[in-house]
Amino acid sequence: MHWTYSQPELDSDLQQGDFLVPTDELREILSDVHPHFCADKYIGFVVTTQTCDLVRRGSKSPKAHYINIAAVRSLKDTAAPLFERIARPVAKGIFLESNRVTAKEFLHRLFNQNEQALGLFYLHPDADIGLGDHSVAFLRIVIALRAEHYSKLLTARRGGLKPAFQAKLGWLVGNLYSRAATPDWSEQEGGKNELDQLECLYLKEHLPGRGPIWVEDQLIWEGQANNVVFDGRNTPDLIEELEQYRPPPPIDKLVKEVADQAKAALTPHPRLNEQVSEAFQKAEDQLLMLYDEQIKSGAKEPDTQHQQDGLLVKEEIQNAIEQALDELKAVTVDLLSVNDTKITKLSNRLKNNGKIKKLIK
């Protein structure tokens, strides 16, 4: 049996914190006074009337003329609606990722029996008391039954709370200002890990379309700006649509700005390219002139065939000189210019710079 529960003796009186299953007899009573609570979603009830008012003295009826029981529902069915009360959703079951912390803190309070604002009392699943799911007693949703049904309520009882947790329940019901001292999960062996698992479990979506679905704040804002429909959406389809509006990460924005500024600052003025071209053209003219002078100074009277061959050789040499100078000019201009390839390399270096990443965060 879970450490929050105890098993009352068979002939003992009802006590505050007793867990009742919806037997046929109990459903019959409810059908007459509160038929709404005969629905299957109400998987049990917890007695909230104080124990001292439930004591039977011999054959006498208890002091209480009415016995109050609080409705119990599965936490999986109610987690998303509860989150809606503490973190305003964007649409049914869809929440800002930044509100996940708020939801986790709420679950931490709930599982440790400290959720006073919403009037909730957590009940851990336990086969010995007939509770098969993580559940919550809604202490604000109370049904008052006549004390004449006492015996039928006893028949529906499957277990109760240990004294410390009876006190905590009484404190929550009575809205007291002092905190009843009950053991937290972290005080139990392995309790912290189990509590972490419970919190993670109920931050996930259990019922399709009911949430909670945690979507990055920026994606939601971008989706709203682009008139994305959130209500009634299939989760994968919604996320896929929102992804197309995902803004570039800050590091990409920074790198692009730096690269653009570098390109604007380092790209040479068009006049410089003209000067480079003029300088190489002048060098080419001088080399060709020098070559002509060398040919003429060493030339003899060649025959026609030799003259033709010489012209061919001269043309080839001229072409080689022009090609070599053009290649050298291209290399020189490239060294002076900032092209896309160089900017890409610069961008990659910036993106992988650890100091810049740290500053962005």
C-alpha cells in the first residue's frame, strides 16, 4: 500500500480522507440527488467531513447530519484543463513553452499535497484501495449526502489516508493558514526520482486534441502574426506549419549583419579595379614593345617561309604574354575583392566562435 494510505478496520467509523468507490448503491443515491456525478469520469469520492463529526456513539447517529464527499477524477483527463487555469493557453490545449515551468511548479505542489489555490488533493494509484490511476480530489466540488446513507458509504469505502495526510486534507478543506506537516516525496526512498517522472509524465499530452502541447513562444507569436489557425489542429500538422515561420536564430542574424558590413567595408571601389586594369594594360604594352625590339634587333633577311614561321612564333608568344598577364590580373583583383565564397567562410568562423555563442545566450 502506498505510504499516504492506511487500511481502516472493518467495523471502524468513517473518517475524513476515506476513499469511496462508486458502487451501485452509491450511484443509486447520487442518481436521486446529484445524477451528474454518476458519470464514468468520476472514478471515486473522498470524504471531507471532519472525523470527529463522523463518529457513531453506540446506536446513535453521527453528529453530522450531512456527509460531504469530494469528486475524484483521473489526472490524465484533467491535467490540461488545470493547466489552463494557471497558464493562459493560446488555443485549446496549446501553451507557450515559457509557461512549462509554471505548470511544472503546479505539479510539484499538487503531488506534494500543497495545491491550496485550486483546492486539489492528489491521490496516488493503489490497487488496495481500488484506485487504478493518478487522480485528483476536487475539494471545491463537494456533494452533501444525508447521514442516513452512512452504512452505504461504509460499504463503498476501500481505504483511507494516514493521520498526517488526514490533517493535510483537513487543512486544505478548512482553508487554514498554517501548513500541516506531511512527508514530501523527496523524503521517501526513491521519491525524488519518482516525483520527477510524474511531473514529466503530466507535462505530456495524454488525450489527443486536449493538450498540453508546449510550443516555443517565438513560433506561436510568428504563427499568430501570419494568421495560423490553432484550434482543433492535429499537433504534427500544426508544428509543421509553424516551422515555416521560424525566424533565423540570433547567431545567424548576427553573422549575416557582420558579413554584410564586412563585405560593404572591404569591397574595393570600382575606381581601384580600373587602376589595376590600366596598370596591367600598360605592363602588357611595354612587354610586347620590348619583345618587338628584341626580334627586330636580331632579325636577318629570312626567306618567305622563315618569315611566316617567325610571325607564327611571335603571335604565340604574344598570346602567352597576354594570357599570363590576364591571369595575374585576375588573381590580383580577387585578392583585393571580398566575394561570396570569402564571406561564407567568414560566416562559418563566426558561427563556430565559442565566445560569440556565449554572448548570444
